[in-house]
Amino acid sequence: MEVYIGLDIGGTKILGLLYDQSGNELKREKKKTKAAEGLEVVIGQVSKVMSTLLESNEDTLMGIGVGVPGLVDASGTVLFSPNIPFENFELAKIMKEKYQVPVVVGNDVNVAMYGEWRHLGSKRTENILGLFIGTGVGGAIILDGKLYVGQGSASEFGHMVVNSEGAYCGCGAQGCLEAYASKTAIQKSIQNQLNKGRISLLRDLLSEDGAVLKSSSLKKAIDAGDDLATDVVNRAARYLGIAIGSLVNAFHPDRIILGGGVIEAIGDYMLPIILNEAEQHAMPGLLKTVAFNFTHLGDEAGVYGAYCLIQNQ
Amino acid sequence: MEVYIGLDIGGTKILGLLYDQSGNELKREKKKTKAAEGLEVVIGQVSKVMSTLLESNEDTLMGIGVGVPGLVDASGTVLFSPNIPFENFELAKIMKEKYQVPVVVGNDVNVAMYGEWRHLGSKRTENILGLFIGTGVGGAIILDGKLYVGQGSASEFGHMVVNSEGAYCGCGAQGCLEAYASKTAIQKSIQNQLNKGRISLLRDLLSEDGAVLKSSSLKKAIDAGDDLATDVVNRAARYLGIAIGSLVNAFHPDRIILGGGVIEAIGDYMLPIILNEAEQHAMPGLLKTVAFNFTHLGDEAGVYGAYCLIQNQ
């Protein structure tokens, strides 16, 4: 049988799926990335996932798609990754040589969004933007039914300026969307207010050194009507709306897909606030023909998108 | 001889050029638009320009390209124009029927930018953004060598939010680029400071009711080191830089073309300030491979772009 492999190499785990021609899952394998142990170990982990998926002698591998967090150029070289020891690493070339099949490597957010787009089926239109609100804020652009990356790094929507005189971002610039709407920014704002003595259900959760705010805890606090969590999340949603207004004016897309841990947890709460603010910033009439939906595939968007990209080649 | 016509229907004048197959100008005609006199009169003016261009019996008209200020859909219907009495006006269809040739109608800024892009010749790359700084701030997107308009109204870069808690824009939203960087915004800021008693070379020019700041006067004031003009223009340039940083993060384009009356007058002064600010907002490394240039064609970009669009079909 002709088969394809979709790989999602993340900062903590590697997920691989074996697909048939029609996108049905045949097999899956998951391993720790072991990013801290260096390049050779990571490559070893990838090879183990691949070996398990390719155990059957009856399959003919047709191609491999890969998603990687970081900056990937058009040839499939990973220029830089924040979480994995890949630097100017010719991942596509190396895998092509090893497995003797076509290989496509892309940025993880782009690849996952491509998977979400393909999953839309009949609702699929040509021009789509994706926004992922997680630890950071990522983006993706699909134009004319193809991933658009410009010179390689397009769709860094987390680093569009929404408030030039506002908060500083981890990237060093002032006023980026990510400085307001990422889970990191939300946690920081909550922590700052807790330090001032404000009352919140989240106090105990965040009192430990190095505690990380989980999206599920945020959801509990929002569901309980916690004042502090509500204030901070409302602000994040408003800034998302401002950015989305700008994006609608710049791209006038058919659809915007929202995903990531924060959206998966409290997207239903945030969306009306987001849309209300976006309406105030989009040019008259433009927003009402833009469709919105949340992602559907969760953690499997990456492997499915990787499969779709290579199968489509 | 096979010929093409490029038309630029502006708020005050209609410019038409007759081109041969290779883009050489054969003839030109200019008439007032007479926009205030209503639709029929404007159409009459367009017809007069066309008649003059088509006087020779030896020419075979192959197609017509048209640029119009306002919102134009994919079929060439002008949905709305701020300066011309076109509303849901099927301009392309009407001209096709009258002249029995293919007709393309586009937004004036998009069409002009397409002309500037074609004019780049060997420096032409695939993904280009244009920003026009005039009375307002307009934009254009060329991706994969084609104008990108999304659902029709993309590239409204003047209405990207740069400072969500900042100045109100004519569009009703808060913090748009246009509220800082357009000539209208520059004049308003200067006027406000003059009203506070600030000294400036521009005082006499702007003291009349309804006086309009000319870009040439702005240039004189900047060249003379006028404090007030310098302050206000520096601020406009910084906000342009912020927006360009965001645009580089969103599109990672090959090139950005700057044009419009303000840039034609004082672009040389503004560019270093724009780039310095853009560098602070673009993700590390992205800006340095983006080329910048000013427009070259001035008032003829529109007709030339219109010719290129139809000749390319």
C-alpha cells in the first residue's frame, strides 16, 4: 500500500502518524524529543519514530511531511528553533537522503493551520488566516489555497504592533500583540495584580515559584466569574480584536481560524469580545463577510497538516 | 497596429494613454472629471478621452485597463468611491459592451502600484507591498507577481492599528496609521500646535480658513529646519516605521515601495527615521533582506499600471 508519514517535532514530544492515500490513520508513534540532550539524540528519537511507523514491509513510502517550531526556509532547512537544537539544519535534505522520498518541512504553526484548513472540507475557501494563542501568539497565512511564508517568516502576527506606547514584548519591541494576548502575558498580568494584593481564585495556583498558569485553570477561574481573571482575559481579547481588525483591513480574508491552548480553553468566552473590538477597527462592512471558527484537530493538526502538505505535492 | 488604453479616473481629472504592444506611449488625453456634476457627466468625460485616443482608424484596440479611487470588486464593479459618483456601478461591463474588448478595472492605488512594480524591470521580485502617503494612506499588495485584494478590500494599510490608545482616525477607529502619517494628519497636528501659539514657517500658509498644506510647503519647512514641521514629520515617520515593522512581520515581503505626495516631497528625509523605527519592531533579521524604494512614475503610475494589467491578461 502507498503510505505517507506526517511528523510533528515539538519541543517536548515527537508525534508521527502513518497515513494511507486518503488520509486515514494506519499507525501512530510518540517519543520524547529529548531536546536538552542535543542534536544527535533528537535525530535518534526521530529515527525511532520513523522505524516504528515503517515496520511493515508491505508499504511503499511516498513522502514525509514535517512540522518544526522555528524558522524554516523554502528548502526545508531549519534556520533556527527556540526549543530544539536545530540551527541551519538541513532537515529536509537529510531525511530525503535517508528515506529516498520527497520531504517537506515547515514551521509547526503553518503546518498545523494547513491541516486545519484541509479539515474544513467544503467550507474551505481560498484566503485564510490562522491565529494560535498559546504560550506565545503564532500565525499562519493560506492564500490561493497555499501556505504563504514570504521570504520565510511571514505570519508572525504575535509581533504586530497594537499599542506602540504599551507593553514590552519578549522579542524586545514595544506594543506587540503577544505582549497582551499570549498565555505568558495573561499570567504575567495576573501575577502582577496578585502581587498588589488583589484577590483571585488563581492565588494559590500561582503562589509557587516557577508556577505555570494552565489554560484549564484559567477556564475554571473564568467560569467562576473570578474578577481578576476576567479583567485580564477581557483585555487580551480586546487586543486580539484590535489585531484582527488590522488583519482584516490588510488581508480581507475569507475566514480566520483561532486556535491554541487559550482558545481551546476559553475561546467561547473570548470570541464575542474579540469580534466586538474587531468590528470597531475593521473598515466598514469588511468584517461581516469574514467567517470565524475554532480549530478542530487539537494536537493532531500538526501531523495531519504535514501529511496534507506532502500528499498534495 | 494593436493598441491598449490605460485610464486613470481620478477625483479631479481623467488621464488616458494609448500604448502599443510594448508599452510605448502613442498618445495621451486629459479631461476634468467633473465629479460634482454627476454620473452622466463623468461618463461623458471618460467617453471624450476614449474618443480622442481612438481617433486613428489604423489601430486595433486590444483592451482597456482602468484605475478608480474606491472599492472595486473582482468583476470590475465600483462598489463605492469617495470622490466620484460611482456606486455599485458596473464600469467594466459597460465599457466591455461599448468598446467590445476586454476591460480590467481596479482600485487606483493597487493599479498604480502594479505599474510601479512592472517598472522595476529586473529588480522585480514576487512579493511586494506598497504604501502611498498622501491625503490619506493607501496600500497595495503584490504576491506571486499578482495583485492581491482578498475579498476585494485588502491592503488598507492606513487603517492598521499602530496605537490602540492613540489618535482617532477619520474612519472612526482609534489608533490607525492614517491618523498619524497622512498629510491630513500632519496638517492637523501642525494646525493644533499653531493654535497653541507655536512658531513655524508654516504659520502664514495655514492661517487662511480652509487652507490646505501642500507637500511642497512641507518640504520647504523641513529643508529650513523648521522645528514644528520637523517634530510632526518625525512622528509621522516613526509611526510609518511601526506599521512597516508590523507589515514585515506579517508578510515578510521582498520589497516595500513608498510613494504618494508626502514621500515624493520629503521621502529622503523620512526614510532613515522610518527604517530605524521599523528595525525596532520587525523580528530579528527580517528587515535587512527587505528592499525599499520610492515610486518612479509619479502621476503616470496609474495609467501605466492599468495598461500593464490589461496587457498581461
